[in-house]
Amino acid sequence: MDYQQQAGASVEPLPAGPRKGMAIAAMVLGIVAVASMPLAPLLTPASVLAAVVGLILGLSAMRAARRSPATYAGSGQAIAGVVLSAFALVATLLVAMFFIAV
């Protein structure tokens, strides 16, 4: 018998809220990709990888939130992740092409 049962306290699990992990991860990766853009010549592969993964996670989170809104939340964060990731991907590739052409 553990301490809480001896003391007479009842332990109930917290109710699970809607899942937002993919949406938050997409937004964080989008922010990382945008933040690494000034270092494009040095971090182009890392920035492109973060942007692509953020884009995939964001689109997946948006689809999940649309299909079952009671289970998945964070569509605003997913949209932010998609927008930031797409912007970072396009901008990083354009800057990389500029440095290759010069």
C-alpha cells in the first residue's frame, strides 16, 4: 500500500485535452527555419530540412484538426507553421540560388 492510499487521498488522472503536438512542432520548426535564413550560405541544408519537416507536420496537423476537432487542436499554430515553413523554404532556396549564380 502506497502513501496516498494510506492517507485516504484519491488520485484521479487529469482529463486529456486536445492534442497540439504536431502543430506546435510545425510552428517551432518554421520559426527555426526563418531564424536561420540570415545564415543561408552556412546553414542551407539545415534550414531546408527544418522548413520541409515543418511544412509536412503543419499540413498533417491541419488535416487532423479538420477531421476530428475534438481530438486535435492547434489549427492556428499549424497554419503559422505552414506559412513560416513555406516562406523560409522559398526564401532559402532563392538565396542559395543567388549564391550559386554569383
